[in-house]
Amino acid sequence: MGLVSGKKKVKRTKHVPQRTCIACRETLSKRSLLRLVYTEAGLTLDPSGKIAGRGAYLHNTRDCWEKAISRGLLAKSLKTELNRTDIENMRKWMEAFPDEKEDSA
């Protein structure tokens, strides 16, 4: 004798983690932004989003990266000082990015 509960199964929407670009302050899904982490080895790109340490998120555009470098936003967000090598590495990584954000229409 099975009793049928009167509950309907409610389909839940999957939670999508949100992060904010430190340069333009736009909030997007975590996977839409690039994570940078400051480790003992220095500044590192974290494509997996799982490297231990304090991280900061940026769009993959030169505009956002330039703002983060010139205004000291990345150093402030990571709560550390970036050395010359870290900034040079950022500029190398930035060369592969488009100049502006692409419209997601």
C-alpha cells in the first residue's frame, strides 16, 4: 500500500556563481571572467578557478586590464603589492585580448 504524497516536484534552477570585474564593476557569471591569483610564486592566471589564494576577476579585454593596472585596482583587490614582473606578465597576457568588450546580444 503505497501512499502518494501530494507534493509536486519543483524543478530548481541551477545556482550560477556571480563575480564582479574589479575594473568596470560589471557582475557576470564566474565562468565569464578571468581569475587572477597571487600565490607565493607571484601573480598567476587561474582558468580553473580553483587555485588556493585570494583571487580577483577581470574581463578578458585590454580596457579592463589597463584600468586594473593603472589605477592599482588589482593590487588593492588582492591586498598585496604587485612587482614589476607581475605587471609585465599581465601585459603579456593582455596582448591576446580584444580592445573592447563584445556585445552579448
